[in-house]
Amino acid sequence: KTLAQADTVVTESRSAVEPQEAELPLVTYHHGVALPWPNPVERVDYVSWMNELGQVAGPDAAPLYNAAIAAYQDYNGDPELYERAAREDEALFLPEMQSFLDANTAALEMFRAGAQLPARSWQRQSEDGMLISVLLPELAPMRQLARLSVFESRRLAAEGRPGEAAELLIDTAAAGGTCAAVRR
């Protein structure tokens, strides 16, 4: 059915029959994942659905990512230097930035190890049961680890190690799920 036809069917179903008799689709597919449609009669628990979808049968990246998050050492130096390092490779070789990168070697290794695994199983919670209320506590720390990874890859490239730098960037993209199909 076209979108217009589907909209007409849903509109007609809602006005012509009781909701429990309406024939609504059970799922739709988005990027190969079956998403349950909202059901006006039986509320869909999307938080539980998402947690079931995230269950991992084999190796799980979540413990490695959590360990990387725990091992990450915040940058406590000059904020201007940190921003400069984000733009200029030379700043990555200043002692303060070298110390920051070196202090996070273990965190970066765990982050990369997690990126090698096909799935992560973080479990989500929602105080009101709504999917929109789910908190993502690992999002900001994962972003910090990704930025650390980019800093380190730029340092490797500037040292004349472009292959290692490229592998690190591929792992960073895999951690974000953007190239999972390429890596797997």
C-alpha cells in the first residue's frame, strides 16, 4: 500500500469500527528492524521492546565500553589548549595534551576492543514507561571516548603512522554503529 492508502485505511478503520476490531499493521521495518506499531487498545511497552532487541547472545561490547568509561581520565587542563588540539595537530604534542592522551591509553584500548564486537546490551529504564523518557547515561562518556580516539588518530597520523590512525578511526565509527555493516 502507498502511504496515502495506508492513511486512508487507518482513518476509515478508526471511524468505522471499534479500535479493538481495527486492522492495524503489527510492525513496520526501519533499517531492517521490526518496529511495533502503536496500538490504541493494548499499549506497546517500547522500553521493554528496546531492551529485548538489545539482548546479546554472544560477546557483548557493553562491559568493555563501561570499563572504558570508568577508566577515562577527564582533561583538567587549559580549555583553550583542548580546543586548539581539536583543530591543530601541533597542540597534540604539547606536554599537557601528551599527558592526557597517555593517561587514557587503557580507556582507549577497552573502547577499541568493544568496537570489535557486533553488539552491546545496555538496558534502558524509564520512570514513566515512555520511550522518550529513557536516559542514555553512556552517551556523553562515549562521545568523550570518541573524541579521545580522534585526537589519538590525529597524533598517530602526524607521527607518520597513517594505517594505525585509519584503523583507530574505523573502530571509532564502528563504536557508533555507523559502519557496522562494513566491519562485520
